[in-house]
Amino acid sequence: MTPPSEPHIFQAKPGFARTGERVSFGVFRLATYLVLACGAFVFADIVFKGSHAIFQQEFPFVNVPFFTEAPESLHVFEYEGKKLEMGDKAFRAFRQDKIDRDVAAGKKPTEIKTESYVYSAGGIFPCIVGTVLLTVGSMTIALTLGVASAIYLSEYSKQGRIVHFIRLAILNLAGVPSIVFGLFGVGLFVIYLGWNVSLLAGWFTLAFMVLPVVITASEESLKSIPRGFREASLALGATKWQTIRKAVLPYALPGILTSSILGVARVAGETAPIMFTAAYVVSDKLPWQDLKNGTDFFFQGVMALPYHIYVVSSKIPQNEYTHRVQYGTAFVFLLIVALIAGSSIILRSKLRGRNKW
């Protein structure tokens, strides 16, 4: 009978601390998996229920009107023993055709009794256009101002109490609720500057909301570039700005684009700021339609996907038809955010592959 092997000299001995460490590790792992499972369940629920509004069994297998038409009221009625569902435009044409046929046959036109449900027919094309315009415009402003501020704080400013206070203020602004930025946008852009509810007011409100994240991430990305890059460029006779533009910014762009990815997700999903400054409940015209001059484009309000989801989910009576529109809109909204963020990720990967040290 072989004697039991002696424990290794470096083997951890069982004890209370060791047991507590294993329990803590198990709790952390369980919490991580729980968060991932909840997120996966939410996304799966939206995709599963939203796909019924987006996809169909007949060719072209995609609900094209949902992507190309504006929201309409849905009319549900019975006609000749059949239950019909029609959008507002189709129903008006159908009713007028019935009246014409009754008059031609010498009959008295009869009224069709219907049940109507707002925002339950048509599509979300104006909402898609408005969301893309708001996201692209606000991120352009935020990246321009944010990168310029980060360059000043990192490369030009003298590190002292004032700069420290500015950084502290930027960090505090990152935690301000979005509704506060919405009220700020109303007071400054909508009322004081007289821009009214418009794309321009929404752009600057959303840009200022995401600006702290862009500034912080851009400054950290600039600081991560080795000091030798700057010294070598200056030693060769380049100016300060030439050094930043040629030897620093190209290598910091991947980190700057990381901040833009975070900003896109927040800007595209905000409801409170745009409902005060840029979004309409319903609009029958797109920003480029019926322009009297070039600047009219910037001073028109738009529809937006997050505000549309808010309206159809909480401001109208709920039924089986609005349920379909809610999940279909949420599915498209997640798809658009994923496409914009994915484009930033691809661009960041290409820049990382091109600029290495």
C-alpha cells in the first residue's frame, strides 16, 4: 500500500481566506453571467418580436413599406364578410372608390364603420432619416470641438490649477442627466438664439451632452503617444502644430474613434434632449422638402426613432397593432446604431493596422 503523497511546498493551504476567495470569485462570475444573460434576453426578445414586423413570408421577404413610408393610422373594419386592415391613405382611397361605385349604381352611399389605431400602419422612414441626421450632425460637432479641446488641454495648456479645474468640470458634466442638457438646449438654442425646434438645436444639444466623453477619451489617447514622437519631430525642425498634426494625431485616431463609438450609442438613443429641441411627434415633410433657401434645412424639426418608440409605447392606447410597431421600430433602431458603431470600429481597426509603433 503506497503512502499518501505529501503536499507540495508551494501548494495553497486550505483555510478561511482561501474559501472566501473562492466564494467571491463564484459570486463575481455569476453576476457577470447574469448581466450577459439579461442583455441577451432583451436583445433576443426585441429581435424575435421585431422580426415579425420587418420580415414576411412572401417576396421580397422584407416589409418594404415599413422602411419607405411615414407613420399612419390603421383602420380595421369588416367588408363583405372579410376583416380588412388598411392604412389611412389606402382607406381613404378605398372609401372614395366605394362611394363612386354606389353613386354609379344609383345607391345611397353608406358609411364604413371602422376602428382606428394611431401610428399602427405605414412605416418609419421619416424616423430613420431624422435619427441618422441627428446622430451624424451631433457627432461631427462633438468630435470637432472635443478633439480641439483635447489637443489644447494635452499639448498647449500649462498644467496648473485652472486646467485641473477644467478637467474636473468636464468629468462632472459627464454625469449630468440628459434631461438637464435638454432643458439647457431649450433655454439657449430654442428660446435665446431663436432656432426653435430644429435640427441645429438638436445637433448642438446632443453634441454638448456627449462632449465630456469625447474630450476625456481623446485627451487620454493623445497622452498615450510616446513623448519621443514629439521630440523627434521638433528636432527635425517641425513646428508645434505640424508635430501634432503629423506625428501625434494619426496615432491617436484609433483611441479618438473609440470615444466616438461610445458617443454614437448615447446620442442615437437619447429621447429627453431631442423631444425638447429637435423632434416632432409627426411630420409629413422631410427636412429637404419645400426649402425656400439653403438655411431652411437646418431650422426644421424631424421625427426620430427613440422619440417615436416613446410615443407609441406610452402616449397612445396599447393594442396588438401598436405592439407590432413598437418592436419593429426598436429592432430597426438597434440595427442602425449597430451599423454606425460598426463603421467606426472598422475604421478604427484599419487605422490601427496602418499606424503602429
